[in-house]
Amino acid sequence: MKKLTTSVLAVVLSSSFAVVSAQKVQDTTKTTQIEEVVITGALGIKKTADATTSAQQVVSTKELNQAAAPSAIQSLTGKVSGLKITNINSSVNPDYNIVLRGAKSVTGSNQALVVIDNSISTAAILGALPPEAIESVNVIKGLQGSALYGSQGVNGVIIVTTKKGVKSEKIQFNLTSAVEVSQAFMFPKVQTRYGKGVQDTSYSNVNYGGTNYVPWENTSWGPSYNGVLGGQIVPTGLPQADGSFINEKYAPVKDHFSKFFKNGVNFQNGLSVNVGGPDSYAFLSINRIDNDFVVQDDKLKQNNFLFKGGKKFDKLRVDGQFNYISRVVNQTNGGLYDDLLQMPTTNDVRMYRNSGIPGYLTAYATNPYWTVQHERLNSTMEYLNGIVSLQYDFNKNINVSYTGNLSLSKTEQQNHNDGYNTSSYTYQNTGVPYVDGATAHDMGLSDVASYYYNRNYTDRRYYGDLMLNFNYDLTDDLNLKFNLGNNIQDRVWNARSVGGTGLIVPGWYSVNNISSLALATDTGVKEDGGYMDNYNRTTRSYAFFGNLDLAFKDYLFLNGTYRYEQSSLFSSNIDGEFKNKAYPYYSAGLSFIPTKAFDFGGNVLTYWKIAPSYTRVGNANLDPYAINPTGNVANGYPFSVPSYVLNTSVTNPDIKPEYFNSMELNTVLGFFNDRITLEGSIYQSKTKDLIIASVPSTTTGLTSYVDNIGDAKTTGFDIDLGLVPIKTQNFTWNLRAYFSKSKTILESLRNGNSRVTLLSYSSPAVGIAGVVGENLYSIVGSSYVKDPNGNIVVNSSGVPIIDSNSKVLANVNPDYTMGLTTSFKYKGISLSAVMDYRKGGSFVSMTKGLLAFTGGLEQTAEQDREKGYVVPNSVQLVNGQYVTNTTAANGANYTGAVNYWTSSNFRRTGENLVVDATFFKVREIALSYDLPKSVLHSTFVNGVTLSLYARNPIAIYAKSNRNFADPETSNYSGNLSGIADTSQYPTTRVFGFKLNATF
């Protein structure tokens, strides 16, 4: 990684010299000046780059579409400094967390606000929006730029502007078609020294050649591949339906995990129509995605229709938008990957495609092919969004505008498991005494419960902005712009679930076919794979806001914002008195351009902007109805019917928002007519009154008490370097690099505790917490006792001693991130690449623990198992002195080695499962060719572009991460990232071809 970092810096530095040299050659093409860029900011207010006072980065439609990413979120990854995108669901239907400049809240949301066409939206809708329908994305990283959104803008804002019709009165068509192949790669590296088997005398009747080989084991504690069975053909797995065994060579199968996954195929097709005139426009975009995933039978189909139109009638301008998204997903349970990870290298899983449960390669895991066929989740999401914008110009200085947005979404999910009764299957005529006459249950197989659940989620959102806008030239040198407005938001969402266990008639998936109906009061994930959600939620907010922009000449700009917001989250009815609290949020920023004010710098320093700002905003980190006395539904008392009990999780009715007081300093430098640009931003945010749930004394009868009880501080900086080393009539080379660093320290907790636990496991003993004095978020858990030199202390049996106190093991957040984007264009040929490097941070790998249990972990084969396992770098305390340990854990024999790795010691000790999250990734590589105009001049086609591309083609992980998991994945949403479960699929890469034609 150090060599890689050095190489990237070398490229950047050498390129700066190439820029200067390029001034002396045929470099005549004009470069766009910084001050010429117009940026769409909060509430749709447009400003020049000169007038912006907070850190913002615009990603163009060209950058979004260069590698044909099917999701706008995917197309942003690696391109924006300070932007961290975490995949919390690596299935065919992915979900993402989007965080700007690190976490600021302990238990509240840290996700960036998503705004699409001036209306607040969601990350899910952004993920479903095709990038080719997007004109630009403005990522507002600084809080001063997002303060107009009040409590919703505390984590930064991603402002998406979709395309609209052009002014040309001629109808223009754009056709895009892409086909791509996806591959799973970066599978966990495992030991290939020992094969299938177990050290267990109860299997003596099926041992082969006096070894501990057992055909139907799921572990890799069998004989060495170099031993007596090495290279022999042996029966493996459980007996098949006809009583025979599948025979395989006792030798390691190369890349054996990969055999289960297939090459996925994804088709993307889109058609857009543009037409317009001097005072009107119309735009229609139709897109279709068909994704056949790397897991058999997992598919996604999505249709997107977007229509935009507008016309000006004298002083009145009317704009309208209609967007409909339909997404249909059919997928299996990602938990099958856990079963696959247990597979010894002896087996080729494809041999068991048709074996079902009783004939699988092991008795202790479910056949993933059976899971694919018999456990399915079908979901349908429909999203309908309408926006109407009106603007009336009273005169050239004053206008009034209104934006109204109504969005409706509905998701229906149906999931089922056909189940399997092991007692119904008996092994006969196998020729193996241990097996003959045994039931599948006797062999260690467990019953699989059948179930069916149906869930419906609906969400209705209304968003409205009424704004009075002023634009006056007070003097020849002083301009005033003022926006005064009102915002109303209303959201109603609910869930309805029915279902239960025990399908009476196999294959009939209906509530009418359930033998044991689940109570509607059940909530949360259930052991049978289903869950019940039944709730109604309503939230409303009402706000007045103002935005002031003062411009003195062309070099001094002042911006101030104020928002007074009432939210139903802080509304309560206490003792018959209704209270609805309102809170102010405000900001101020200054932008000064010395190069224009004093006319200095010459041809070297051609642009310099300095922009300090201050912001005070709050985070409304509460659930609906949290501060109201509510009742909870309890089951089973006094009978098997729902009853009601007082809520024991109480929130202080006088609670207030978490307040962020942020200071930021931005600077932008342009050299050689902006051929080199350097943007820097340094910021500090102090968070007061963090909303956190604490555990009160048991004498109170409460399980938790939510209040403002903590403080934190966020510091960091971003540096963006832009270079145009060469720009001639026929050849252009662009470079953009960034360096970003951010950390949030939990400074105090007023309840006297030193940490707040957010997630915890008992086995392994590990979790995620906010710890006073540490960077959010910390991985905490059990660890070994160490001597002063950091060596593991073991007992007289050679087993490490576990510290009785839970400790901070690592931090989830990276130390820093670096990114590089480059593009070359020579006549009609373009080549582009995006790559980034993330240093530091850690995650907990449950895969590592599972591989330790099965004997697949590389460390389990580093020593001769026959001689036991001596813990490396371990010491014993003898007569008050630490001496080098030579005692094998649990005994110097095979059984001792097995017990060390499979018992509660190694795999259940938290520190052993913490893995370095450092990585380097090449996000995109794209090569395109524009057909010459001379070839198309006699046709109706205006332009054709052919592209070859790859997404995520190269990934390099830290040494301690033996491909256990992609460091950017997490099994949990929100603030609980840092846990990579065994249900997360491996990293995937994509290779594709795209055709783009305009006519």
C-alpha cells in the first residue's frame, strides 16, 4: 500500500510539471473558468462558484455515466472527497448508507439528505434513479450550504438535478443500450493442507485408512492431502437418493467457493426524447434494467418513467414532473453463503446441485441449492412522484415561486420456505453400517420449518416550498438577493404483516395455508425467517426560512440563512396540555476573491477564493411519538391474546435537538488559467446535547431513558487537486485527486458512563459502541491478557487467558481516504478511470470465526496438527517472570489443536475477529469511441458512441483481510456499520459494452 500511495503522488506531482510544459506547445483550447460554473444549491437556489461559501462538489452527467452504473449511488462511489458509501445489502437488490464527512451523532441518523429536483427524497429512490436521467449531482459537504434544510440537512445534502428538454425546437432522441457480465470474486482464502473430516472417535466405523476422514462432515479437520488418502477417489457427502455416494478426489478443489456462483448478466436499455423552444421544453426518459444476479434464480427487473415539461406564459412559469418507478425482485436468503463457507476444499459444490437436503455434502449445513429453490423472497416496489413548480414574476426584481411534491410508494414482500422434515427420510442400502437404517435426523440434519409471510409497506410524503424572491442592485457595486419562504412537510407511513409457520399444502403460499398463524403484535426478525411489522406513523414539520445573499462587485459575497422549524417529533400531550416546540437553525458565510479584488497573481495565480462560515443546526434524533406516554403490546397475558403494558422505554418530554455548531474555512486556488486547481476545506463541529438512550436503575422500572446526555467534536479536512496536464485541439488529459480525513470524538456522557453500547454479541464477545475519548464508532469486545511487550499470556495448558474486562479493540472509521480520477480524450477516443484508497479503520469478520471453527482458516494449518498448536508470540508467567511459551494449547496432539480453534477461545474472543479495513479499488475503467461525423452525415443519426467498461475490476485488501469480506459492506444499517456477517456475498466486478446513439 505504501508503494501504491507513493506512485499516486508521483503521478500527480509529475503531471503538474507537464501542465507548465503544455503551455509552450499547441495548447489553444479554452479551459472553463471556475467562476463561470453555476451551482444548484439548497432549495434550488442557483449561485456562481464565486458566491458559494461552503464546500461543494458537482459531479456531471458524463462522470455519472462513463461506466454505465445502473444506480446513481454506485456511480458516485469514489468520486467525491469526504463521501463514504457503505453497502449494507450485497444482494441483487442492494441498499446503501451515504455518509458525508463521517458520523456526528451517536444514535441518530448520519445519512446525507437526498434532494431530487428541489424536493426531499430518499437514498432508496436515488438508488433506483438511472444515472442517464441525471443532469448533475451537487454534493454539499459543508453545513452552511445545507442549513436551509434545517434539522434534515445536518449531515450534508446530495442535490440531484434531472435532465430536461433542450431549447432546440427539433425533436432529439437518445438511445442507450448496455449489456454486462458480473462476476463474484475476492473469495475468502483458506488452507489447502487438510481436507474434510473430524477428530471424533464416534465416527470410527466410517474412517478410511485409519484416518479421521468422514464423508459427510462440514469441517476441514480431516487427514492431510499429503497423507494416505491424498489423490484417492473417495465417497463424499451423504448418501444420495439411490443409496450411492458421490465420489470425489481427495485433493483441494481450486477456488472451491466460486463454483457456486455463476456469471450474472445485466441488460440496461433507455430511450429519452428532448424537445423545446424559447419558452417551453419537454423531456421523456424511459429506462429498463434486467439483472440476472450471480446467485442462481435471483433477478431484478426495474422500469423507470420520467417526464418533465415546462412553459412560460408571460409572467407565469409552470414546470411539472412525473416519475414512476417499478422494481420487481426475486431473491433467495443470503444466509446460504454461511452454509457455503463451511464447505471443505475437498468438495465441488456443483456435484450436489440435485442432492437436496439429505444428500448434501455435509450433515451440518443446508444445501445452498436447496435454499435457492425453496426459500424465496419476492418483493415489488412501486414509486410515484409528482412535482409542480410555479413562478410568477411581478417585475424583474421580485417573483414568487411554489414547489409542491407528492410522492407515494408501496412495497409488498412475500417470503416463504417450503421446509423439510428430516424424520421422513431414511438412509437404506448404502453399504455403510453407520448409515444403514439411520434417519436424516440421526445423521445430524435438522428440520427446516416451513413458513409464509406477507408484508405491505406504504409511504406518502408531501413537500411544499413557498418562496418570495427579491433581486435588487442597490448600487452599481452592491447586489441584494433575498428569499423568504415557508416549508411544509407531511409524511404518513405504515406496515401491515400477516403470516406464520407450517405450510399445510406444499407449494401453496397463502395465509389460508398456515397451520400456526403469528400474532400481529409480533415484531422483529424471527427464528423461522419471517418477521411481523404492524404500525402507523405520522410526522409533520412546519418552517419559515430566509436566505440572504449580498454581492459587492465581483469579489465579495455574504450569505446568511435562518430557519425556524416546528416538528411533530417534539410535540407532546402531557397532562392534557399540548406542546409543540420550535427551534431556530441559522448560518453565515463569506466568500472573498482576492485575485479579483486586488488584481494580482498574473498568469500564474489566476484565481483565489477564501470562504469562512459558521453554522448552528440541530438534529431531530427522535422516533415518532417518542416523548408521548404510549402503551406497548404484550403477548400471552392473561391469555394468548394481545394485552397492553406501559412503555418502559421513556424519553424526556423536555428533550431538544442535538445541536451542531460548525466552523469551516474553504479556499480555492486556480493556476495557469485554472489548468491547476486546488480546493481545500477544514472544518470543526461541536455537538451538544447528543440524544442517547441510557439504562437507568432497576428500581425505576424502566428499561431505557432517552435524553440529551452527551457531547462530541468533529474535525477534518478535504483537499481536492484538479489538473489539466494537456489540452490541445485533439488531445485532452484531465486529472482529479483528493485527500480526505475526518474524525468525531465522543467527549463526554453526562450519565457517568464511559460508553454507549449500540450492538453486542455474546459469541463472539464483540460489539459496536460509542466510547468517551474515542472516535465514533468503536469496536469493543473481549481480548487476551498481554505482557508489557504485547505478547499473549497463556495458562499452564497453553491456552490464552481472556481479559475479564471488555476493551476498545479498534475503530470503524478510516484514518483517511485518497481518490484519483483521470480521463484522456484523443479525437473520438476517450479513456477514463476512477480509483480510491482507504487507509485504516477496522471491521469484525464473522467469516473468520466460522472458518476457524471449520478448520478452513489459514492459521489453523500453519502448524502440524498432529503436534497440537502452540500460540505464536505467547508467554507464560513462571515465578513472576514471563517466559516464552512452548506448551501446545489443550495438549500436543490433533485433538488439542482442534479444540483450540473450535472451542470458545479463539473464535469467540472479539480481538481475533477484528480485521483491517484498508483497501485499494479501481472503481471504473471505461474506453469509448465516437463514430466520426463523416460516417454518419448521410444518415438520420447525429452521433454514435461505443463503449467498453469495467466496474470494480481490481480490489486489493489489507494483509489481515484474507478476503473475508469487502471492507465496504456491513450487515447493519445506520450507525452499526463495522460488522461483516456471513450473509454478505463476496465482492462483484462487472464487464460491459454500451451503445449510445442520438438522432
